[in-house]
Amino acid sequence: MTLENTKAIKASDNLVMIVYGKGGAGKTTFAASAPRPLILDFENGTKYLGERGINADVVRMRGWFSPQDINELALLLRDHDTVVIDPLGEAMEKLIDSPNIRGKQYRTGDGALTMAGWGEVKKQMRNFIKWLRDTGKHVIIVSHVSEISTEQGLEKRIQVATKLSDEIPNMVDVISYLGIQKQGDDFVRSLFTPSQGGLFDSKDRTGRIPMVVEIGEHTGWQDLMNAMVAPSMPQPTSSPIPNQTQQEAPNTTQPPSRITVAQTTEMRSLAERMSDPAGKSYLLQKAVSGITFEEAQEIINRAKASLGV
């Protein structure tokens, strides 16, 4: 057992990320812009990339990995810095249909997965993603989006088997929604990474990604890297030692527990400056919610970072 201090622990250089969105939004194109990518294409989504001037190595997956495939993948990764699973839902289907998930232990009489079968699928996918992560390469998991109408609005969730929806996000550092919108005569792609909770699946373990990042078709990864800000570190404050004859009373002022009027006003002001509809809608929705003071301030800080203010 080794004792370490957090200040001496450096974050690993590789990023494990889920990017999800509608078909045609540019998810695969974004993944292909990462450093020296190897795309594991589970639904033949890369067939037109070459015609668009995108250069990336691809393995078109017709089924799940055999032990020999894993050994060959390990060799291929020596010449690549990024590995892409595209898309997650189809990869899960091929794993579920693989010879690894057979027999009475894993299947009911009509072929559906048993509880043990779902457990084995989760175990194998979890181990595969961990193995990729531990190679030291960037890992980008591409996913389609499921849109669900609720009283709060239109939820956008990662499209994956229900029994795995809470499992996969725990394995990654970042979850971002990729959307596309028209601005004048142009179309703009944006990565949307709001605070966790609300209408979007979202996560930022790095604490460095702005809420909205506009990305180019061929420069998406570098645009994201350029937008990532240094993590904010609290600065220690020096307090004078009170003299023996006059003691100052301690400062007992506490921040409010809930979002303040000033924060609500600032969110609405920031929303007006947002060109991305998803970001604007998210800010307006949070401005009238009952979130905590700390969560509201985090949303404001991320929105300001997105706008460069």
C-alpha cells in the first residue's frame, strides 16, 4: 500500500470520452480528427469519410472481438494514439449476439438475455473499455441519441441498452452532446457539455471543458483541446495573527443555499448571448429551477468560459 498526495498525482494524458448526437451531426468526423485515430466501425459509418478528405485508419467490425482479434488490435494500437468505438449501441448488439453470450446460463428459452446474461455483457464491455483506457490511448465512444419528451422538456440521452445506461457513463471522463445548427448561410457544429443533471447526459471529470465549444469539421479535436481551460485552483489567503489584546470575531458569513436573484439574472443575460440553441435553452431552464447556489455558480462560470468572458 502506497500513500500519495493529490498534488503529486498527475492526470493521465489520455482522455476517455463519449460523444453523442443525431445522425449526420458529425460525431464520426469529430472522432476522426483526433490524433492518429483507429476507428472500430460497427455500422459502416466511415464509408464516405475518404470522399470528404478525411484520412483515418478503419477496422470494419462484422462481429464482436475474438481473443485473436484482441491480440491483433493490441498490435494495431502501437501505431495509433486514439481508438474509436463507433457506435456504442451497435457494438453492444454485436457483443450480445456473439458466441461469448450463449447457453442456458445467459439465455432464456426464447433467446432473451437472463440477468446473468446482462451481467456478463456489462462485464465484458466494461473490461474492454478499461483495457482500451489502460493502453494510454485516447478513447472516443460514439453514440446515437435517444430523445424523450418529459414535463421538463426534451431529454437527450445516450442511446444504449437500458440495463447498461447507468454503467457506461461511469467508465469515461467526458460526455458531450454534439449538435449542428444553421447560422446565416453556414452550419455550425458545437459540443455541449453542461453540468450533470437536467435534460442532457453530460459529464466533465476534468473540470476544464466550457459548456459550449464550437468545432470545425476537420479540426474538432484540436478545437476542443484549445478550449479546455486550466482547472481553477483556490488561492490561499494569508491572515494576520490577531494581537493578544484585540481578537477579531471569525467571519461566519455563509453563501446562500439556493440560486439567487442575481444568478438568475446573470444566467438569462448569458443565455441571450448564446448562439447555440441547446446552450440557450439549458441556461434559461436552469435560471428558473431550484438548484443550489454552488451549482448555479458552476453553470455561470462554464457559460462564461464558453463565451470567452
